[in-house]
Amino acid sequence: MSVKSVRCLVAGLLLSYLGGALAANAAPTCGAGDGPAMELRVLAAALAADSDRSLVVSVFDDGCVQLHRPAYRRDAGDFRLQLAPAALDTLRRTVDHPALRTFDAKRVKADIAAAQRKYVGADGRAERYSELDADRYEIHWRSAGKRGVAAWTGLPGPAQTYSDNESLQAFHKAASALQALAERSDAVRLDGGRP
């Protein structure tokens, strides 16, 4: 075997090894080009603005779920899991709720303010609920070709306090269902980039 043949063989083996390693680390992306069918973003308000402080749960039409757990979490990183078709259908029904489709944060805040005026504390003044450094929740979804978005700052406190507010309950239920995916132990860690 000539020196040139050995060099070609070594170079071929090296390229084959590197190509296989790169392919293993470059996991295919979820879904098609339409982007996520549903997505939850939770922005932790109590952390510095320039830090990695967003939990992101992206669910695609094929049931593939991409997760980004922010740096402040012990289990930080990017992960992927696959939902069974029945679980995906249940999640779709939860997120595409009529009360969430018409969610209006200003109207919900006005409803809460009206409810707060009904409660009078021991000092004779109306009690107010507020949450300092509350996390911001954003839900994005696609339904019947249309995109929807709803956002609220501060869960679960208001949802527990104002359990008769249908819009807030639908938002809380959808956010909780999506956020529960980020806690699943069967999520597989991805090497590399963010979702």
C-alpha cells in the first residue's frame, strides 16, 4: 500500500468519524416550516435582563416538543420529547379553548379590579392583590390557519384567587399544561443550540 493510499484512507476515516459525530450532535429540528403549533414562554422577572431567564416550550404538529430550560435552573439546557397523538390532541383542546381565543388582559384586569372592590379588609379599605417580580407568561398557538397569542403577568396567584374568571382560568390551564412538559423526566437533552 502506498503512502498516498494510506493518507487517503486515514483522511477518509477521519472525515467519516467527524461527519458521524457532527450528525449525532446536530439533531433534526421538530416539525415542518410552519413553526410551533403551540408555544409557551415564561420570562422570569426577578433576574437580570441580560441573563438567560426564559423557559420556552414549543410543541409542533407532529407531537415533537422542544424545551429550553433557562440557566438559573439546575436542569438547564435544551431538550426534546415526543408526545403521543392522544396527548397532543388533549393539549390542543386545552390551548385552543374559546375563552383563551378571546383572551383580553385589559378586560381580565378590569374584572379583577371590580372583584377586588367587593372585598373590604379590617381597616374598611378594599383589598388589592398584587405580585412583585411576577413572571410573564406568553402563549402562542395556531388554530384553523390563524395565529393566536395571549399574555399575562403573574400566575398562579390571580388564577387561584379569581377562580370564577373564565378567561384567566383558561389561560392558567393552558399555561400549566404546556409548562408541565418542561418538567417531564423523559425529555432528552440536546447538544448545542437553543430552540
